[in-house]
Amino acid sequence: MTPKNTYKPARFSRFGIAFLLLASAGVWAQSEELTTIYRKPNVDLKPYTQLLITPLNLADARIVPPPWVENANPHEWDLTRQNQEALRSAYASAVREGIESGGQYKVVTIPTPGTLQVEVRLISLTPWAARGEQAQTLGTGSLTFEAHVRDARTAELLAIFSGTQNVGQNYQENTAFNREAGVTEHFRNWGRNISRRLSEAQGR
């Protein structure tokens, strides 16, 4: 049975930390929920002024019920085609909006010189409540992901990192609108953090 008020610690990973990990000793990593799987040393990020964001990779993504749900019905926790389309659409628009909101970087679709490519693969999503369940939760759930950062023109791999993040930080009713709004804002924050961290790594 899902508690009406389920407390989850509001710990957030900043997506853009990868750029600092590439550029320096990664001092921000002490406060971030990220694991660096690979990073190429001595990468000069100053030439990069654009980002190419590939479609959200959901090839192996699955929904994992929260630990307090016993004997979960798999049909209540599946990632439907409609869910996948909504996630990809929200990701594409929200990350772009977040990146471009600072006015320093543009999101492009052609891998020209000076472009970083970011690919995110969602591994799992854990909603705090099943669809249609009457519940109030802190945020909407959590997600686990892996991200690859490359030079877009050469496809050279610059970094791979992974993390688990909570989505949302306020108590709210378990509705489709709140879930969609929470995930969209989460993706938008990813974009803002990409822009901010890249700017910091470039000394702007």
C-alpha cells in the first residue's frame, strides 16, 4: 500500500556537472549524485558554442515500482508507447528551452565544428504512485539515466556519466498533469544546468 504522504529526500543531480568534470578537477562532484564512468583528460571546451541534443533514448527503459509496493501488477507499471512519446517530446522541447534560456548557447541539428553532442539514455523510472491512484507524494518519482557527451562533428567520446535523480520537490496530488509538469520542468532544469556549467567551465 502506498502511503498518502510519502517523504523522499529532495536530492538533485545537476546534469551539466559533466562539463566541469571534463574541464577541471570536478569539485562540484562532492555535492552531486553522479557517477563518472569515463572522461577524456585535458579537453578544451572553449571552442564549443552549440549543442546537439539527440532524441531521448528509451530503448531499454522500464518502470520500476517503488519499494513499498508489494505484488505490483505489471500492467499498472508498464512504459506504454504513449508514455514514451510524451517523454521524448517533453525532453526535446524542455532541454532545448533550458539551454537557450541563458542566451549563450544554441541547440542545433547539424554536427558542425564547435558543437557538443549529448545523448541521454533513461534506464529506469520509479513513480511514487501508480496511475490513477489516490495519493499525495513529494514530487512524482525518480529516474536513473546514463549520458554520453561527444564532439558532434568527430563523434569523439568525451565523457560518460550516470545518475539517479528525484523528480519534483513539492507535495502534490498524483495526477497526469502534475506528473507531466514535473518531468518537463526537470528536463528544462537539465538544459539550464548544461548551459550554466558549460559557461563556468569556459570561464565566461
